[in-house]
Amino acid sequence: MSKKPFLYIVSLVVLFGCTVGPDYEPPEFEQEVPDAWKSVAAEEIESPGSPLETWWTTLNDPKLVELIHEARTSNLSVQIAAERVREARAQLGIATGRYYPDVVLDGSYSRQQASENSAQIPIPGIGDPFDSYDLGVGFQWEIDVFGRLRRGAESARAALEASIEDYRDVMVVLMADVAANYVEVRTLQDRIKYGRANVEAQSDSLQLTQDRFDAGQSPLTDVTQAEYNLANSQAALPRLEARLAAAINRLAVLLGRPPGAVDDLLTDASQIPDPTEDLTLGLPADLLRRRPDIRTAERQLASQTALIGVAKADLYPTFSLSGVLALQSLDSSNFFESESTTWSLVPGLRWNIFSGGKIRNNIRVQETRTQQLLFAYEQTVLFALDEVESTMVAYEREKVRRDRLYEAVDASQRTVELVKTQYMSGLTDFLNLLDAQRTLASQQDSWAESEGQVVQNLIALNRALGGGWSPPDPDNSPKENAQEILSTTDSPGSEP
């Protein structure tokens, strides 16, 4: 048979082929995103343009920068996310590999002897043993007429991009978690420091009342009240110390270390980080480009949209081309002669003309999954806007609360000094001094907690804005972006 009919068939199929299913278009939900932040707090937050990629440097704490640097390479969640990028990149390689034919080299040798008794008509020499040599190359190729393979690769490519955004989201969360736990450690250390100072002051008051009681200048109730006040303050410390130990252990786990491994790094009770008063808010629409979780949701939608085309392609016939080119001989001496050549070329067609509705129902499944992911994308955008607005207000209002508490602490300290002087002079009773000391202890604890909460809210705001990763080169392909991520991890996984 002439080769021309086969070439004509392939040419016509490729020429008139098409890609079925909807072409993906990014969601238009950004039209619903407001042009500016609603909260008036946005006007009170300075925005001189500090980099969101390294926002933790504005906290002005070298120890925190050191811990975050370690977490970027050692955290196990980061390693898991990197392995998922590797998996998605390999899946894309599988999908694009389906464009090409599967070529198989097959060879065999056999020596056999036919049974003389099995032949109905005796054939001379039929009982003699003989050799058989066979070596050939076969191929099987699905011709992607209706775009089933192209849509599959499109879906895998978007899935790879979604895994990259997942990795970035892990980084955003990790940077915020490390910073938040570090600030909690420093806040608790501050609260414990104030608690111990108050215990020491109240111990002095107890000794004072005891001395005055021994001298007959004060009643026994002053001593018992001082004992009660001291014991109550001492009882508050173990809970703070337990919380401190838990925060340090969480920090160790975030760094990929066992609990207790970073205790030595945090033994010095440094101050709560004092952030630089600058913050890059940007516009609400910037969140769609900045937040990795939003970018992930959009890429997942793109991946699922392509699967509609994969499902619709099952409505149409599948064309294939297969063939074999081989050498076959009964004698090794003439195995490579042209007369030993055998070949076949087989164009094929397969069309599922009846499936009991399975194909069309599968299309409906893919369409409704796409609609679900569209709603999920829109919901992710709304949650992101809400998170930024809420943390913005919390950050600004907590700063006001912190400043008022500082004024309260200052006033309480002066009150304790005045009341203690009056008590020593016999101008007031011990109950007033006791109340003043309790108030001071409470205000100092609240002020230290608020000071830490201001920084915690700032961290939450940077996380809500999607800070903690650097945008890639827009000209890079998904595989290049994946390689850039994988090159920064220490994962032992092999490269596909």
C-alpha cells in the first residue's frame, strides 16, 4: 500500500482539528473591589513605601531577622510545600509528554521445536529445532485533534502555578508566625519582669508592715493583707512562665527544631521589638496581585476550567497512529538483510457513540466544580479585604490604648510613692497602699501586654497584605518559577 493515504489522513486530521471547551478568562470580580480602603485608620497609617517582601526588618530586631532566615530553609511546612511544587512540575511533564508518541524497542530470541505428532500431514524436517530472531521498534501516537491533550497540559500548567502560590502562601504564614511567636516571647518576658519587680516591692511592703507590727505601730491585719497581696502576685508568675515556655517551644518547631532547642537563643530578656512607623498599604486591588491565597484560588480555577475541555473532548472521536518497523529472521547470518525487514502502519479511530450519559454528566461535573472554584475565589477576595480592614483598625486602636496605658502606669507609679510616704507618716492606712500597689501591678502588666499586641497587630496586617515573598520575573515560565523556588530549599527530594 502507498504511504500517501496515511499522510493525507494525518494532515487532514491535524489541519481541521480544534480545541474544545471554554478558553479561560480571569475572573472579573476585581470590579467589585473598592478603589480605596474603607477604614479611616488607613489615613492614619503612614505609607512611605517600606518593602512588603522583608517587612520584618522594620521591627528593628536582629535576633528576629536571624530566626526568620533560619525558618525559611528549615521549616518542615516549607519543605512539604516545595515537594508539592516538585510533584506538580512532574505532573506537567507527564501531561506535555502525551503530545509525543510512545516508542518502544522490543527484541526477542527463541529456539523451539515443533511436534511431529501434532501435524496432520507429515512434513519433512518438521521435528528439527530452529531459531527465531526478532528486533523492532513500535510506536503509538494519539493525534490531539480536539484538544484533549492540550487542555490536560493547560490544566497541569495552571496546577503547577497554583502549587507555586501555595508555597508562597506558606512563606507568608511562616514569616508572620515566627515573628508573632517571637514577639509573644518578648512580651511574656516583659510581663514576667514587671511581675517579679512587683513581687519584690510587695515583699518589701510585707517586711515594712511586719516591722511596724512588731513595733506596735500597725495592726496585724496590715501584715495579713500584705501577705495576701504578695502571695496573689506570686501566683500569677507560674502561668506566665508556662506560656513563655510554650511560646519558645512553638518557635523551635517553626524553625524545624525539637522543643527546647532555641532556649539558649532567647535567654536574654530583650525588649519587645520597636517597629519603624512605616507600612505599605497599597490599594485594595493590589491584594489580587499580592496575596498568594488569592493567586492560588485563581490558578485553581484556571486548572479546573481546562478540565471542562478534557471532558468535552470525550464527545468526539479519538484518532491514533501506530506502527512497527522490525527485523525478523530464522537465521542470524541474514538478520540484517533487507529481506528480513517487516513493517506496519495502522491509523486508528475510536469513538464512544453511546455511554449511557456518562460523558455528558462528567462535563456537568467539571462545569459545576469550576463554578464552585469561582465562588471560592470571590470568597477568598472578600475574606482578604475583611482581614486587612479589621487588622488595620485593630493596629491603630491598640496604639491608642497602649499610649493611654503608659500614662496610667506613670500615674500609678507616682501614686504608690505618695501613698507609701503617707503610710510611713501615719497619714493613711495600709489598705490605700495595698490598692495602689495592686493597681500598679495590673497597669504594668496591661501596658506590657498592649505594647506586644501593637506589634502583633502590625505583623497580622503585614500578613494580611501578603508580605513575605518576592514577585517573580513576569517573563519566566511556570517551570522556571518552580526551579527558582526549589533551588532555595534544602529538600532531599530528587529533581524530576
